[in-house]
Amino acid sequence: MRVHVEGGAEPPEGLVEAVRAYEAALVADDLEALAEAFERGPDTLRVDRSGLLSGHDRITGFRARRGGAGAREVLELRIHLAGADAAHVVSVNKPTSGGRGVVTQLWRRSSDGVWRIAAALVAAPAPVLDPRIWRVAGNPLVAGASQGALAGETVAVKDLFAIAGQRIGVGVKTYLAEAPVETVTAPAVQALLDAGASVTGIAQTDQFAYSIAGLNPDYGTPPNPAVPGAIPGGSSSGPASAVALGHASIGLGTDTAGSIRIPASYQGLWGLRPTHGAVSLDGVAPLAPRYDTVGWLTRDGETMRRVAKVGLAGEPQVRADSSLLAAPAVMMACTAGVRASFDAVLARLAVAQMRVAPVDVPPLDQLFTAFRVTQSAQAWASDGEWVESHPGALAPDIQARFDFARSVTASQEEDALADAGILAAELDLALGNAVLVIPSASSSAPSLGAHESELEERRRATLSITAIAGLTGRPALSVPLLDTFAGPVGVCLVGPRGSDLDLIEKGLALEAVLRNPGETSLGHTV
């Protein structure tokens, strides 16, 4: 390793050794040593192509979920002194995977004589494709028709859909290794191709799509560009990250318990869960067919409108009432930041003379329980045989969900199905033909370093909200309209069955009102 100090001076005592120790800790993925290498406190910075991490805790949490940086050799150090106890260090490294990387750091020596990093900018070699996002990609992987309503658009397809010539991997390497090559493309994919969109690639999913977090131990966690250092949301995590990063303009995914709406909420995207059964599930690996739906993710509402018109072609559509409803009980499941932001939205709608009336919904814990038990029973029926014959193939949290699913008895499922029917009827009676306006998730995206107990708490709260659309089969559209200190959160519009396209129009109208107060409301000028 060549070391050059500005002006030909000697490097400060201990600095080069500290850099070497840091590099060794990176290669060994020594989390304790890496945490010690950064200054503690809220002002420590780390920047890479995924965005800015601010604060020692967030940086440490990011590393805990990353899984190591890979081996590399430091070729050169350039040191610019900034006083006796600070130095600007630029290192050039050669990863064993190829290419060159550059790391720029501000090191400071503390009163105990130890050098630590105060700020770091990491420029890694650009990957051909990011395996956290893409399982396989092309330029394109599958070309669409030469013309059509979606000509020029690109699609990230969740790894649950059949594409002729490819395998379905369901986010599990062991499953992929045994999967046959598909001979027929799923109708939901083919519809986009026929309309002129091209498939960029097959994007990652949580294992068996049985999570809403976006974490995947086999391939890594897709980045969340809206909130660097936070989880992306799942299980359509790969398509969501691809769309948010601009790698594709359309994400094709599925939503069983919120797997379109939650990553859309966490990453500031539009996400539509259509009316249950409106889009064919042929050629799509199942989780819980009673609730599985095909849906889409986009960066803007106009693109969503065009995509939905293609995907829902031939499906009868209805218009929802212009009245809006809000459920106070849902707000109690949300964090204070989400509640405050949602209240601000309601206040702005009131100024625009758009009344949002309160509505009572069944207790959220009952919604969650009925949904969880019935979904779990179906998940075991769909995938339990494979899971049971492949011990150790799944992440602990996914395995735990399948373990619970295995434990659901026939009588428990029967009781839960009866409860689900009653709750759905109560919801239909309360909501009628109006549009329910609620947060898409109970919080903004949790940190990558969040404890498992925090993730589970947020998961239960969020699933109790998303179950409203799940149990009733109603369409639900997440629109990126809430801003919290911790990141974006979607506003979810839940409408009567068959009102999918109308929900998009109402979402666009709400966006216009909230972004440009006084211009437009739901169908009239204010």
C-alpha cells in the first residue's frame, strides 16, 4: 500500500494503523470493531450510492443487516492534514470481485488518542446488476411489443411470476435450484409486454413472499433510496427498489397482506392492490390464494393510470361515491409521526372543502387475527410440503411463520373463516360505496438496525390496517402524500370492489389538492 501525505510530511502517529485496522474489520465483517471505528453521536456521516446515513446508531444498524463488504486490497492512501488531530484520507482499493473503489474519510483523533471516522464517502465499483434487487436482468430480458399504451416503459417482475425461459425462485436459493424452466409467461406479465413495456429483469422478493419487511438472507436486503439505512418493505421489495431507484418504471408484484402497499409507502411510490380476482394469478407462485392479488408500483400517478388500464382491461369498473371516510381506530395503531402528518392532511382537505367523515370499523385486533389465521392455513396448504422437506432453507422469521401455519387446525381455520366473513360484512356495511382514507402503513420504514421486537410490533400494527382491504377484497391504492421526520408514508384509498381506476383518479385529485391547495378537489374546483 502506497502512502502519500500532503507536502511530503509524515503521517500522524497511529492514523495509517487505524485505517488498516478498519479495512481488516471490513473484510472480517467485525461489527463491533466497525462500530468502534466511527465516532459516536448523531453527527457522524456515511454516504454511498444508496444515500446518506446520519448518526452512529443508523450506521451501525446498516452494517448489521448488510452482511459484509467483501475482500479488497488497499492500493493507495492519500492523506491531507487538517491540524494535529484531523486528516482527510482518500483510499483506493481493489476488490477481489474486480474494479476499483474509492473511499474518502474524515478521521479525527479524540482525547483518548484514538483515531475514528467522523464522515465517510464510499464509491464502490458499479455492479453490472445489484443482486439485492435483481436475480436476473437483461437489456432487456424480454422485449415488449414495438408499440402500445406502455411503449418505452420498463418492468421489474417480482420473482413469483412465470416468464418463459426463466425459473421462479420465490426468494429462496434452494427453491430456485430445483425449479423447472417455465415454458409459458404469466398473463399478468404478458399483458404488459403486449402493451409495449419491456421486462428489464426478475426482481427479488422476501422468501415465499411471506413478509412485509423486505429482508432476504439469501440475496441481501434491497436498498430504500427514500430512507437510506431503512428497510425497503416487502414482499415486493425488489420491484419497489428498482422503481424507486429508476432501474425500471413499473414494478409488477403481488399483494397478499400489503406487499404492494407497504413498500410503496416506505419508498414514496404509488402502489395499487386491485380488486381481488381482477388480475389473473395464473403462472404466479401462490402464498394464500384467498388474498393473493397481482398489483403494480410506479413513481407517479399518470404511469399508474396507464398501467392499470392495461392490467385491468376487460374488467368491469365502477365509480365510488365522492364521499371520503376516515377510521379513528386505524390512527390509534399508527406512530405519533404518522398521526400528526395524517391530521395535517385532513386539515388541508377541510380547507379545500373536502369533508372526511369518521367511520367505525371492527376492532383491529380481530381483523388481524382473522386474517392471520386464514392466511396462515392457506400458506401451509400452498407451500408447506416444500418447506417441510427442506429444513434449514428459510430465514428464522419466515420459518417461524410457517411453523405457526403448520399448527393451525382445520377447526381453527373454519372458525377463522367464519369470523373473516362476519368482519368483511361489517366492513362492507360501514364503508358502503365510499372511499376509506387511511395511512398505508402504521409507521415510516423502520431502520435496518431495528430490533426484531420493534419490527414485529410494526408488522402487527400495519397488518391490522392492511387487512381491511384483504378481508373484503376491495382495491387499495397507496399514494405518497404523507411526510414524516423519519420518511415518507402513503395515504391509502380503499374503495368498493371494481373501483380500481376510479381510485387512481381520486388519488390524482388528492395529490393535486395537497400539492397545489385551492386548485382541484374530487371532481370540482374549490
